[in-house]
Amino acid sequence: MKLFNQDLPRGSSMSYAGLLERLEILRSTLRWANSLDRPDIEKLLRQANAVRDEVMQLSHKERFIQALGSEPAPQPEQTQGDRRQALLARSFVFEGTFGDNARLLDALEIAEKAAPTDLPVLIDGESGTGKELMAKVIHANGTRADKAYISVNCGAIPESLIESELFGHKRGAFTGAATDRKGKFESAHKGTIFLDEIGELPLQGQVKLLRVLQSHEIQRVGSDETIAVDARIVAATNKNLRKLIELGQFREDLFYRLSVIHVTLPPLRERKDEIPLLLAYYGDEAAEVLKRRPVAMTSGLRAFLLDYTYPGNIRELRNLVYRLACLAGDTADIAHLPEDIRPTAAPLRAQDASDGQPAASSTPPASLAEVKRAASDEAERACLERGLKDVGGTVAELARRWDMNRSHLQILLKKHGLHSKDFRRH
């Protein structure tokens, strides 16, 4: 069997991350060895002793420095804004925008420290929180930034093709294998391979992946030749892998092999400060893609977008902005939102016969935002009715007076159930 192929140097300086990596290699070697010859056992013992000495050496140095140092001067506490600015000032490469959320800054700072190493990284978080963007951030800030970045969606590969997709195949290895083909790991040699939705990988595929992570070698399907691969591993999942381990659906040893560095991305509903930044960023991006000026938003629409919970997270926000930029003219409004999320006015009971005034809603509003949206819709309807009366129900004239797109005006009328013919003068 293949062991770690270098004896560990004594007396060398090493980081704790480096020691963790060596310990993981030793543990994996012992766990997966069917049998060990005496020379292999002696080699492993030498490596284990060397790692122990490194740990002790670092521990002695740490205690010595602490003993010499006086009471450390208190460091001024950084605000979240200061942390964000300091991160950017350190030439941190990030394509996009982010706010001052403490949990997100924690994740970005972990990514910044992990990027220059070759340690495996596991990123988890809800769908749409930006896990692939984080993987690209780690790649861009690392020593392999100028090498290949290969992305693999583990959930999209049929179980029968997993081995071929990841490790490649030889011509004739199976029906349809007309030529030799490189796998994703071979293509990512010296670069980074991103294993998205790793929780969807079947158990058989997990076994094959684990062996490659331990040996840093692959075999193409249909070939006996081993090929050395050196690829940085970044994996991502929107599932709870620890729960999958308990259910027997994910290998515990693979989890620990992938999660040497573990990064969790918070959902957008916990990063409300980021929403205005993202609206502006994707608004400019959509305008550039669609070759038009950035669309403006009414106050009602903007209030809705700032308060919305975004179950699809950043991906949903981006798609909404693109939809608004496509459907609206110069100004987007509530009516341009998808119907399934569009707010509606609170229902009113029939008018009280005694005073002719509409009674309060039978169902109390769920939040202040809902009250504001309902009030905005009522005011919008009243404005439309007054405008139609003034122009005698001529939609084209009302659009001209209000300097707005006629189709947008028609959308608003349809939203409130208003018909221009009802306002025509007879």
C-alpha cells in the first residue's frame, strides 16, 4: 500500500494546519490498511513520533512566548464595518458585494486564511446562499488561482457514470466509450475541483472518492494504470451531513476528510443589511446584460424587496431583479413581481350601513410591513380611479399625463380590477 512518501523532518517549523493534515493522513492510512508489513509499521511509527515532537515543540514555543510577554495591551474592538474594510484592504479577491453581517464576515475571514493552504474545505448553507461563489473566492485567493477551476455537480451525475465522470475512462471500457476521456480530477490537476451537492453522491461513489482523496491517485475506468493527481478539494452541500451520517447515507470518514476547514454561509434573511447592496449590484448587472438603463423602483416595491424573506436566498433576489429589469419600462412596481409572492391589499368587510364607511379587516395584519403594503395598494387604486375620471377613461391620455409606459399602466389597472370603459364620459 502507498504511505505518505516523505519522512517528517525533525526540528522544522510547521503550522498547526500542517500538523492536522499529517495526522489526518496517518489516521487514514491506519484505518484503511488491510495488513501492514513490519517496514510499513516502523515507517508509520517514525512519522507519528515526528508529528508528536512537532506538536510538543510548538507547545513549548507558545508557553515560552506567553511567559516572556507581559499583560497584552487591549486591542481596540473592531466594528463590523471596520472588519469589512480591513478584509478588502488586504487585497481580498471577491467578485460581487457583501455587507457587514458578522456571520458572513466570519465565513469570509475563514476562507481568506484557508485559501493559501491546500487543506480541504467544506461549505454548507441553504440553497442559493452563494456556496459556489465562496468556492471561487477560495480558489481566487489561493496559490492555485492561475490554474484550472473545475466544477462538478455530484447530484446531476447518474450513478452508473460517476466513476467515469470523476476519473475518466479508456476507449472500449463500456458501451459508448468510443475514445479515451479525462475525468474531472485529472482536468483539475494542480488546480481546484469543486464538488457541489456532495450530499447527493451515492455511497458507492463516496467510497471511490475517499480512496482518491487518501492516495492522490486515480485509475480511469477500464485501465490498470494509476495517475497521480494534485487537486485542491472544495465541497459544498445544502444538507445536514451529520444527520445523513446517522441515517447511514453519508460516510463519516469522508465527512472528516472533507471538513478540515468548515465554512457555513448564513441565509439572506439573516443578512438584511446586504439586500440594498445586492439590489444595486444586480440591477447594474441586469442593465448591462439587457442593454438598457438600470430600472428604477417605486417606494412600495423597494419596501417589499427589503422586507421579503427570500426563501431562495441570493439566487432568488438576483432572478427577481432580472425579471423586473426585463418586464418594467423605466420604473418597476409591485405589479411586475411574480403573482405567487405579490402582496395583496387586506380584505375589507362590507360597508357598515349606519355610516357608509368600510369596516376594519376581519383578519389582523401579520406585521407592520403588511399594513404598509396594504395602505400603499389602497392609495395606488384611489390614484388610478381619480386619474381615469380626469381623462374620461382614456388610458393613452393618462399614460401621457403621468409620463409612464402605457403597458405598465394597463398592468396596474388589471392588478386592481379597474376597467377604463367604466370611467368613459357618456
